[in-house]
Amino acid sequence: NIPFTGSIHGGLQEGKSIILSGRVHPGIDRFHVNLQAGSMHGANIALHFNPRYDGHHYVVTNTFQCGSWGSEERKQTSPFPPGSNFTLQITVTRDFYQISVNGSHFMDYRHRIPFHSVDTIAVGGKVDISSISFSTPAGFPSFPAFPQPGFPPAMPVVPYKNFISGGLQPGRTITIQGMVQPNATRFHVNLQAGSMHGANIALHFNPRYDGHHYVVTNTFQCGSWGSEERNQDDLSVPRFFQLTIICENNAFRIVVNGMQVHTYNHRITPLQSINTLEIDGDVQLTSVMV
């Protein structure tokens, strides 16, 4: 529910990313995402990210500390048109927050408050948020955003299978973090309509490492595979990866480590019938956010 305030388990650290997926209301005037030190009214806000829609579309960023706002920074363009779905990723670097929207770099915001003090995320305004997840550097656990403190989830085990509550719909995002095993030959991520053997597979995402590195995507329905699509990018899925699959109206958009690598048009509908995530192969999982 919006407004939303949740704790950031483990706080912020260099290399950590926050990924929000959502939808802008058609009649929006503004919304905001705040990274702040504490959840109390008047808490210091390290990053205030604020798309606005008065006259034209632009984005304001600022910091609130010691009871007052600093000098705001403005981007006179905005990648958040009214009524659109989006994925916003904020990555912590040593000197600034690196902000990407829909897999493309949007802006950097230099730190004015030490990021180590940030432990809370808050979202408000005319926006729907379907998921908030955190990706941390290799060797650290990842957590979902909880309104109250909770225990971190156990490390997912391969082969992995999980039910997607309510099925897929535009704006829903699945985020997978893990490591490709040394001497790997291949692994796959399947989005399926059902969990039984032989179920239709709406998206088969299949990185392969035989000779050179490439990715195969395909669909399995009515007992047979369709025509496969291949991405010949040698760096499409590096050893340490965060894979984000964004369900849109007409396609799955696939983002790896913040960069869009592929768009795969839907071949199976209705989307709500796609209700199972399955992962297997030469991969070790750190976290899975469904």
C-alpha cells in the first residue's frame, strides 16, 4: 500500500542496489522515493527522488537534513510517462547513487549524507508499487523490503521451483541473484503455466557456455518447442549476476546487472495462467524475489 515505509535490512553498502517495479497513475501530479535515516517524521533523507508533472515532466532530486531541504537538482526530462510501467534501480557507489530506469542509466546523485546511515525506504504519491527488492554485492544476502523487521530468507536451492501467486500481469517483476558455477555449460529460468511435467513454458531463458557464451529464449507449448531466439552477447550473463524479468503488456523485458539484454514477445496468454517459476542447471542462487 502507498504510502509505504519499509526497513532496509543490513542498511546500505557500496554495490547494493534497490529495485522497485511499479506503475504511474494516469492522472499523476508527482510521486517520490526516499532513502532515509530512520522512519520517524523529520528524519534525514539522503535521496529524495521526485518525478513531477506540473506543466511538463521532470525529476527533482534533493536531500533533507537538519530540518531543511538542500539545493535541488533537476532533470528536465522524465522516463515515467503517466499510465506507464517502470523499473527503477538505485545502486550505491562510493561517491553517488547511480539511478537507472527500465534498464537505462538516467542520472547520478552525489552523496550529501553518508549512505551508511540509511536504513529506510519510503514511497509516496500517485504510483502503484508491485515489488521492492534489494541486491547486494557477492557474498552478502539479499532481502525483500519488509515494513517490520524479519528474518532473512534461506538461500534458494537448485533445482528451484516456486508458485507465482495470482499469476503474471503487466508490471510484475521477478528478480534472481546468483552465481554461474565454474565450468558451467548452461542453466535455465522457466516461467510456466502450471508446475507439472510437460507444462507450457511461456519463457525459457537459457544461458549457454558451450564454446562461446550466448542466450537462447523460447516457448514450449502443446508438447513442442517453438522457434528459438538467440542473443550472441558474450557478456549477457556474467558469473555474478542479477537477472530481472519484467512482465509488460506485450513482452518480457530481461535486464542483467542493470542493462537490458533482451525483449521476448509473449507467445502464451492469458498472462495470469503463468504461475510457476522454475530454475535449474549450473547455477547457484543467492536470492529469488517473486
